[in-house]
Amino acid sequence: MSQSSASPVLSFSAPTQSPQDRPHAHLWGFADSTFETEGGAIVLRSSRYENGGKPLDRFAPFVEQAVGIAFDPTDRHDPVTPFVPDPLPCDELVVMLAEVVGRDHCTQDAQVRLRHGHGHHLEEIFKVMYDKLDRVPDVVVYPETAEQVQGVLRVAASYHALVVPFGGGTAVTMALSCEGETRAIVALDLARMNRILWLDPESHVACIQAGAVGRSLEAQLREAGYTLGHEPDSIEFSTLGGWVATNASGMKKNRYGNIEDIVLDVTVVTLDGVLTHPCTVPRASHGIDVRKLIFGSEGLLGVVVQATVRVHRAPEVQFYGSLVFPTWQSGLSFMRQLSTWQSVPASVRLVDNLQFQFGRALKPGSGSSIGARLQKLFVEKVKGIDVTQMVACTIVYEGYRSEQEALRSQVGALAKQYGGFSAGGRAGKDGYNLTFGIAYIRDFLLQYWTLGDSFETSVPWGRVNELIAGVKAAVVRSHAEQGLAGRPFVTARISQVYPTGCCVYFYIGFHYKAAQNPLDAFKAIEHEARLAIIENGGALSHHHGIGKLRAPYLARVKSATALDWVNKISWAVDPERVFSSGNQGVPRGRSDR
């Protein structure tokens, strides 16, 4: 696609990756960053994150309190050596694919195939660590151009193989799961298609390849004085193409929009040809816009290879803030009122008391220190707040200095109306950055008999409390019905706000050592939580997507006609069923028609 105007454009070199940025083979995060036990404390071994190398003395006691079972650093559930199933016999397919992308970019390496056969939902990680995945891709290819992508699709169609597009591998919806597939499977990895092709500084538009990883993409834009502003929790590893395919949302969406607001055009390679529009303008009325079908399509219709996006000048200032409220209801009322403003901070998130305590447990130092005791005294005696009921709000301000300083003052005045007060910028930064450590913690605690994961929804303001209460009650009830030891961990936060409602994000967990089948127990709890969300007016997903995990619930949130249209569109654009992996309940393979 050509640039958006005749004005001069900025060009970018291909991003380079330091050896230190190598991701873990199968678990979440960078290979050089991990939580470990040291004596009675837990330590984050990492030089890239704040608090790295410092004992987290309150973390283990918090885990004990959260799940009702003592945390024993010597009682470890050691992972097994990951099992990799053999590929199906497909030598002819491999030869044909190598002719398209080059032999060096076509592999059947066992560990590479395994990594491309799973995302990061708990079930997938648990199976990699302690059980096995029965099916993974048979071959992985790394195309460099749209023409090579189309060549891979033609080969796959002629061989009746399945193609699974792969970006950062961060999906938490089982979208990458291959289990049950009988056809040969080709994982199409877009890692080589990772460049910013051009940026038009006059129109504030850039064209970026779909394999661009969020952290590298943002670093290059910032170096040039720009930002995309899209910052999902997974920004360190997820890709632009994945954001489009899952209809993603970022933590700073208040200022920069969700992915559907950021993308002006998307280029998709299909079996029929290339889907794109040569006219990239702020808005157009050109009839049915088929590009919108790609948002949330999860690889069902084609391969996203690049997108033309809005970019912004890098903000003049960025600073953090935090607020403390005496109760959840007072914090919720503040958030609801703030959402009606025309100007809102880039990110505003409200955490319940348990998640507030979780965040404090991940700070170095002892909760019995002089500073901690003085803070507690100030909150309880001076402010008259019950520390077992208080909640916290973390805020990110970005933009022009005068604009954001005025906004901060206005937000502080609003908070005061609901009994809130400032807890400082440092607490806000720590709370915001906690997001990047959650998945590390999940994988670490699995090795100490504590199992957990996250899920999200969106809900109208009028039903926030009943939805959260319904989910928490469902988790507690399901935990008890299965006779699990200890108590369940369940906590919620409001992570994005809209004038009409908000996104609610949950973490759940429990101690699983005595469970006969930990995965079945987790699935049962997650199922009841999902039903509670739907019954209380929540969305099936706000930004994680559907994949295979949430597909069974689609009939509860979409009409039969809507579901039928998805199937018809899939059959129309993919009659060879090259993309029919089972995501969103679309039938697999030609024989299912």
C-alpha cells in the first residue's frame, strides 16, 4: 500500500532484538526474569523490572492468607520435561512450503512446534508444565512478504492443511490450541514481517507490518518523537496483527482509543487475494466496510499482514497518580462520575481491597517497617479509614503539561467529594507496573501448588456491583462444591472506563495440591464465573477475544442469525477451510460442512 499523502515520510530500519530480550521457551516473560524463593522470601530475579533482586517479604504471607494454605518454599511441584508430539507425515508439504519461504525459514524443530501450539491460558501452560499437549503444528514457516504468505496459503489449500497465523503467542483463549485436529497443521509466524514501513508526520499516519511486537514498535516510534499509545498488558510480547485479530484494548485507551479506533486500514491476505483499500482517509462512507470483519476475526478469514494506523506526537509529560478511597462504593462512584468527563486521564484503574493488598505484598521491605506503620497510622487515625475496606485507584496522565496538571487538580477535587485522597505518584507507578508481573507470578505459583488465572468482561455502570458480587459468590460456591482445600482467591478491578460502563478484570486462584484433577477443578470454577458474568449482564469478553475457550458461550450473547452469518462468511471466503481451526465455534475442515 502506498503512503497516505505526498508529504515526506519517515523511514525506519528493521528492529533489532538483543539476546537479553529472548522470551522464555514456553512460560510467560523474558528468559532472564523469574520469581524464585530465597529462604522464607520470594525474589524477582530480573534487571529489567523495578524491585528486581529485592526480597518481597510480604509476598509469601499474602499467598498464605489469600488461599488459606501455608506457603512452604521447600514444597515444590517441579515441572516435567515438556512433551512434544511427533508431526504427522507431511514431507511433501514441508518441501512445498520451503520452496515458498526458503528452507531456512521452514522448520519442524520439536521445541519450535511446541511453542507454536499453545498460548498462555492456564490450561495450556499447566499441560506444558505437568501433562502434555496431544497436538501441535507439524511445521512452522516464517514468511517475509505478503506474496510469500499467499504462497503458503496456496500450498496449504492444495494439501488440505490447516494454517494457524501466529503473532506473539500471547492469546489466553485457547485460540492457538491444535488439539483434536486431524489435518496437517502449518503455523504461519509473522516474526519476520515486523517493520514500520513508513510514517507520515503531516497526517500522523503510519504503516506497520503485523508482526511488529508492541515493545519494539513503541520504542522505535518514541525515538522518532511519536507514540501509537496502544498499551495492552501483553505489550512486551504481543503484536499489531494480534491486536487487530482479537479486537484488543490497551491500558491508555482513554487517550488513544481501542485498536478499532487506531487502525485506519488493514491489509489481509486471503485465498481470494489481498483485502485492502488504496484510499486511507480520516473517515469514508464507501458502503459496507468489509475490513471491519477482520477486527476480532482470530485468524478465521485470512492473515493480517499490515495496518495503517493513527500515531500521535509523544506526550510532553507523563506522570502517575494514585488515590485511596474508604470503600469500594466510594471509589466506584468516583469512577462513574469521572467517565462522564470529556477529558479523562490516559489510564484510570480501581482495584478492590484484596488486589490492593496484593500490590502491597509485591513491594520490597517488611510491612512492619517504621514507614509502613506510619502510613497505616495516617490512614486509620487521621483519615479514619478501615484498612480492610479501603480501595485504590492508579492513574496515568499523558499529554501537554498545562493540560495534564489542570486535569490532575480536577481529578483530585472530584476524589475529595467521595472521601478519596492522594497516595502519591510512586504508588500509582507501582500499581500500574504490577500488570506486567501478573503472568510471571501465575507461572511461578503453579510450581508451589497455587493455581490461578485472569478473565475480563465489560458491563453497564448500573450492574457493576451485582456482576462482581455474582462472580465472587460463584467462585466461592464452586470451590466449596468441589471440596478443595483452603479458600479461593478472587479479586476484581475496573481497568477501563466508558460513559456507559466499564471493563471489569478478575483474578481467581486456589491451592491445588489435594485436588484429584486440578484442571477440571479450575474449569468448573471458571465455568461458573463465566455464567455469573453473562447472567449479570456482562460481555463474554471485553478484549481477550473468544478463541476456543469461550466459543461454547457464544449462543448466550449472540442470536442464532448472528452466529449463522459468521459461519456463512467463513465458508464464503475460505471454502478450502484453510483457516477453520475451531475458533469461535466455526466448524473445522471440509467434512464438517
